[in-house]
Amino acid sequence: MTDKQVLIKVEGLQKDFGEKKVLQGIDIEIDQGDVVVVIGPSGSGKSTFLRTLNLLEVPTGGRIFFEGVDITDKTVDINLHRRKMGMVFQQFNLFPHMTVLGNMTLSPIKVLKMPKAEAEKKALSLLARVGLADRAESYPGQLSGGQKQRVAIARALCMDPDVLLFDEPTSALDPEMVGEVLDVMKQLAANHTTMVVVTHEMGFAREVGNRVLFMDEGKIAEEGAPTDIFGNPQSDRLKEFLSKVL
Amino acid sequence: MNFVTFEMWLEGVPDWILALPDWLQNFMYQFYQTFIFEQRYMLFLNGLKITAIVTVGALAMGIVLGLIVAIIRTSNDSFVSRKPPFILRIFNAICKIYLTVIRGTPMMVQLLIMGFVIMVPKTETEIIVCAIVTLGINSGAYVAEIARSGLMSIDAGQSEAARSLGLSYFKTMWYVVIPQAIKNILPALGNEMITLLKDTSLVSVIALRDVTKQAQNIVSKTYQAYVPYISLAAIYLAIVMLLTWLLSLLERRLRKSDR
Ligand SMILES: Nc1ncnc2c1ncn2[C@@H]1O[C@H](COP(=O)(O)OP(=O)(O)OP(=O)(O)O)[C@@H](O)[C@H]1O
Ligand SMILES: [Mg+2]
């Protein structure tokens, strides 16, 4: 193993919504190739933490370095950095007025100025990777939830991101479709894609994650390898949380 | 001479008309006076042309203006936890004043002010421009609220997904939010177009010879109001029904692409 490179560095991250302090000082480094799984009770700030990483939520305090650049600096063009951070949402958020191919090629064509033919070729090969090669011309409304989420992942991959952020990617799915999405994510992890995954799928966390963060009340309450977090939890809050979800 | 008496008209008609009942003869005489004598149907056609130009021009201006105002208002409102930038707050304040003033005063008064105080047009072309600008500014205020509800009807997740792919605010609006919003507001926009068409009848107060003004002119020549005004109503009704039908076709096609 060579030295790991730091991809994201978070320092003293805070986020308030009005009076409500949602993130209360988060410090963490995420290295290239990490699969970081974020768990914690509802309302603990998991989504907010994930969304601050690409500035969908603007932090009230602290700093976020992405590939060495402080993206909380107001003079930074965030659009340049968001290209390199793919995001997958619980509700898929596919664009319903575009075909699957249109969804996937929009940003490569309009933002990266990639020629259309090249963007489509790339999109088709990524679609094949998520097992949906035959759905390129479909509209999102014609797909099942699992298929939508696989398209959403493929859409994010079209930008060649350096990190993928997942916010409960399987929570809106019928149980029989969870597996197909997790399989795609496992395949990504096997290819050393850096991922930050907020999930309630403890099986996935244990099996695929190399680091697990337990968030509680806007802080990282406990952090470690999956075997430690699940096998040897330290804090009472984590023990209590695990006893509920396992 | 711009007038034909009933007796003069009777002399020139074919014999079979003489056999018809009086009231029908009278109606035919009035119809002749309104449409055929001195080729007056041309007055209606010319008037309709002006009505159409003003409607389309004002609608185009209203949509552009309304969309701009709606985008300013929604982006200002999208700052929940922070204050919007200073420039945006200024623009937003201007938009609010615009909406309040335009929606709080009658269209007729707006026309009088534009026509006799602000623009004071002289030539026919200037009057048309004045009418388009006045109705466009008026319509923009209503389109703005329609467009705002359309923009707000699009789930925030749509723009979040677009922004997370690196699209700028404007590209997100242009490629993702606006196309979906337009589909949602098309029925309301269609209604606005119909309202606008009917409102153009007010431009006669700034002496624009639209179809309503032409009907009035004919009445002042013939001293008969019945046929010109009933025909005028029929003309508006026919156009509105045609537009309504076209809109329903369009809506059905859009819904099909939704699946
Ligand atoms: N836009 C917002 N405005 C105000 N409060 C918010 C906003 N977004 C989140 N919050 C609050 O912040 C807290 C943390 O929310 P967050 O969504 O990050 O939690 P979470 O850990 O993702 O929970 P869940 O497991 O239910 O998704 C909650 O109390 C929530 O009500
Ligand atoms: Mg959440």
C-alpha cells in the first residue's frame, strides 16, 4: 500500500438553521479510495453533513478542503468543484422531461463541452455497467425505483467524479430493489471509487465500508473500522443505536 | 356618401328579397350597411390584424417580463438561512413595486396614462407600439405570478441534482427547471392569452383602430348598433373558441410525453 492521499478535509464544520445548531464542529479527513459510511439516529445531521460537502448547504462555520482547495472560500467557483463530486439522492432526482441518455449527457455536454457523440458513447457504456443498456431512450417515469437509482448513479459517474456522495440511496426503494442498487455500489467500491454513504443498511456498512462514522447531535460521536463500530462499540449512544437497528 | 337609406337599398336588390318578411329585410339591410357597403368588411379585417399584432406582441413581452420577474422573485426567496445579495434585494423590491402598481390599477387607466402622459404616440405605428408596451407591462405582472407558481412547483431536488452535476444556476434554470415549469403553467398561460386578446378591445381609448374601434366607427356612420356590435362579439367569441381548442390539443400532446 502506498501513502493515501487526502481528498476531503473537514475542519470545525458548523451549520445552523436559524437558532438550530445542526452541525456542531465536525473534523474529518477522507482519503482517496475510502468508503465512508455515515450512520446515526434521525435528525443527527447526516444529510446536512453530506450536503455541506458539496455546498448544497452553505456551512455557518469551519472549512472544507476538497483536493487542497478551501471550497468554503467565497471567491472559489463551486461549480468547478461540484463537477468532481457526484451526488446520489434518496429521491433519485432524475430529470423527468429528458430520456435516460439526456439525463446522463446533459452536464458532460453543457458543462464539460464534450461532443455529443462522445458523451453518448460514454453514457451507454456506463449504462451497461449498471445493467440498463437497453433503457437509454426510456423516460424516468417508465423505470422502476431501482432502475431510476441505478441511472442516477450512472449519471453521476458520467462526470468522472473523484468522490461520490450518497444520501440514503436505498431508503425510497421497495425492499426487492435494494439489492440491485447496493450491488452497483459494491462494484464501485471494488473499483476503489471514493464514496461517502449515508445509509441505514447496516449490512452494507459492515461489508463494504472501510470506515464508519456514527453521528449524534451534530457531531461525530464515534468513528472506526466496521468491525470496531459494530463489534466493539464504545459509547452508550452507539450501543443504544445499534441495539435498535440491528 | 357613406350612407344608404333603406329605400335606396331596396331598389338595388334581387326580386326574391322583396318577398321576404320585413324584419329579415331589415336585418339584411343592416348587414349590408355593416359589412358590404364601401367594402366595410375590410375595416373589420384591418382591425383584426391590429388586434392580432397587439395581442401577440403584448403576450411575448408579458412572458419575457413575467419570467424575468418570476426568476428574480424565486431566487430571492430561495435564500432561506442567509440574506440574499444586495443587488438581488434591490431588484426584488423593484419587482414588488411593479406587481403592486400594475395589479392595483385598472388596465384602462394604464392605457390612458401611457397614451396621454408618458408615451403620447402620434402615428399609427407609434400607437401600436404604445398599446403593445402597455398591455405587455400589464400582462407581465400576471404572467409573473403564473410563472412563479410554475417555478415553485418544481421540486427543489431537481435543481439540487443539476447543481450537484456542476451546472451553474442559469444552466440549471434553463435546461432543468424552466422546461418543466412551462409545461405546468401552459394552461394558465393560455388563459392569460385569452384575457389579453379580450383586453385589447380597450386600446380604442388611445385611438388605435383595432376591431372594436372599427365596429364603433361603423356604428357612428350608420347609426345602427345592432349588427356591428353583435358581429363584434361573435368575432371575439370565435377566436377565443379557436384558441381554447388549440390549447387543449397542445395540452393533450404534452401530457402524452409525460406518460
Ligand atoms: N433546510 C432546513 N431548514 C431548517 N432545518 C433543517 C433543514 N434541513 C435540516 N434541518 C434540521 O436539521 C436537523 C438534521 O437534519 P438532517 O436531515 O441532516 O438529519 P439526518 O441525520 O439526515 O436525519 P434522517 O436520518 O431523518 O435523514 C433536523 O433537525 C432537521 O429538522
Ligand atoms: Mg437524512
